[in-house]
Amino acid sequence: MQNRVVMLADFDYFFAQCEELRNPVIKDKPVVVGVYSGRTEESGAVSTSNYIARKFGVKSGMPLFLAKRKLEGTDAVFFKVDHEYYDQISDRIMQIFSGYASSLEQVSVDEAYLDVTEKVEGSFEKARDYSLKIKANVKNQVGISFSVGVGPNKIIAKIACDSQKPNGLTIVKPEEAQAFLEPLDVDRLLGVGKKTSVKMAELGIKTIGELARYDCQRLIEVFGKVIGIYFHNAANAIDNEPVQEQGEAESISRIGTLKQDTHDLAFILQKTDELTEDIYKEVTEKNLSFKTLSIYMVTTDLSSKTRSVTLEQPAKDKETIKKNTKMLFEKFLFESMFEIRRVGVKVSGFSKEEPRQKQLSSFFESD
Ligand code: DCP
Ligand code: CA
Ligand code: CA
């Protein structure tokens, strides 16, 4: 098999860089983007900050009042998160990326894997120029900088990218991969959080090199088969996960039978509310937004019918599902005299929100 050339691009201080982009005069100042909880004017947390603010000790997740205290006496500027704007910028960059990759896997609003093997003919030398070309193109067309890691697989690309920020370019060739990982702390691996790294420390494993040499059978005993093997392979720079375009479901739906045939709206909504809970759960897990909502019903004459509504804005909340389900049934009951036996709710017309994380992550314990 030909060596793969996999790239991870991660936008620099993303939300804060977006704010600088539309307001260039703030570029030389500390910039903080926060989520304001709305309780008091001050309460909330730092979403991210530019690198100038980071020099003062500002960090993502820190309470805003603390960030303010650290930046006292500076000409720092604070912004409220504006996801819609950041998503737009992200979409434009992802669009550009897709022209440079045989396949593109967006992992979050500011991160994507690109399989560029064919584009650079398997050459890591060519990958350097190629990365610089993509960076220049995005900088020209959108105005955003990002860091790049290039490696023979996704794990190496990710860790390479993290090792040099902002505006970094780190290339790890296949023959360098093991030596590159060897000295790093185990928690640099995707899936090794606090709990897991404590567990590993108890086994005497602190670095990825130590993990690589650790008995694989023992890892399986401690972490289970899937994760044990994943840790063993990852530490040995082995990762065959393909860069996968996000194949999304076309729709998510649930159907249920009513306890009795009815023409009563409240009775029907009791059932559809249950179905909605389920749908909402799946929509949230998959990080989807939907544009269309449909209802389905089987009437006592055993004919089935559907009704749909297209929303003005993509939505992802439970209330929108409930509200529109109610509206559609209300209308249907008004038009039809038949009683209803079975009901269904469906959402569709998905837009890419923040696509799912790597599937393997569903196995990781939450830590
Ligand atoms: N984010 C957030 N809350 C956090 C971490 C991140 O709201 N605790 C948001 C803001 C970031 C974006 O996600 O801009 C991307 O997160 P990153 O971890 O990639 O961090 P940045 O892009 O801000 O900085 P870096 O230059 O380190 O990548
Ligand atoms: Ca980033
Ligand atoms: Ca990121």
C-alpha cells in the first residue's frame, strides 16, 4: 500500500481571529471572546482569546471576571460569541480545502483532515509546498491563518499540528513518526483524558514511548479490547482510520402506534412528544441542524399521509420540533374527519453543524 499523506488544519485562535478580521484595528490588543451567561453583566466564561491576551494568562474556559482582572490596565477588547459569523467563515475555508483534498473530514468548526496523498503523489517534500499554497490561498481569500500538521495518518497529523501554533507547519515523515511520538506525554493522544492518564501512570506509563512498549495483552485487560488495541497501535504510530467525508443521514424519524384511535389533538401530541424526545436526542448526538419537519399518520381507513413544513432557519432545538408538529397536526385534523391510529415525526434537510468526532471517540470514557 502506498504511504498516505494526511493533513490536519486547525484555525488559529479561531473565534478571536474572526473578530480581528472584521475589526482590524484591534489586532495589536488583547482580544477575548466570551460566552456571557447573562446572570450579571460580568458572569460567563472565556471562549478563546488571541495570543496577546494569552501572554497575560488568559485561557479558554476561564471565568470572564478573572480574564478581566488579568488584563487590567491593558486596552483589551471583549466580544460576545457570534457563532453564525464564525460558521460562515469556517464554511468558506472548508469549501477552499475541499478543492485541495481527495477527501475532507471536518471534525469541528475550526478543524479538518485532508487526504492529500494523490495531490502530492505520496511525497512529504511536496506536501510542504502544498501546505504553504493552501495557507496562502486561504489567507488571501478569507484572511484567516491556521496551523497544519502533516503525517502518514490522522493521529500523527493531529499531534504534529498541535506541536506548533499559531501559523505552524509541522511535517512528520513516516520514518520519523515513532521517534516523534516517543517522548510525548500520553495525554497528547486522542482519548487519553485525566482518568485514563492517571490509570496509565499507575501502570508506570507516562510517555507515548512507554505506552508503545507496554504489553498489549495487559492493555486490553485494563482498557478493554477496542481501546487497548487502539492505544497500542496509536502509540506505535499505527492508525488506519481513513479521512472520511461526513456521510450524513438523510433524515431522522420515529413512528409509534396510539393507544387508541383518536381525533384528539392533545392525545396525539402526548405520543409525538415522546417521539420528539428520541429524535431530539439523536439530532443532538449527531450535531445536526434540520430545515424540514414532517409528520406522518395512518388513519383508521388505513391510508397513510404526510405533511411537511420547511423552516425559515435551520433549527436544532426540541421546541421547534414540537411547535411545528403541533401546527401540522392541528391543520390535518381540521381537514380530515378520520381518526388516527399511528403517528410519526421526521426531521430532514440537514446542514453540517459541527460534524461528529471520530467514531472511535464513542468508546472513550468521559474524562
Ligand atoms: N472554544 C470554546 N471553548 C473552549 C475551547 C474552544 O468556545 N473551552 C471555541 C473557541 C475557539 C474554537 O472553539 O476559537 C476552537 O478551539 P481551539 O481549541 O482550536 O482553540 P483556538 O482556535 O481558539 O486556539 P488555537 O490557536 O490554540 O487553536
Ligand atoms: Ca484552533
Ligand atoms: Ca481546534
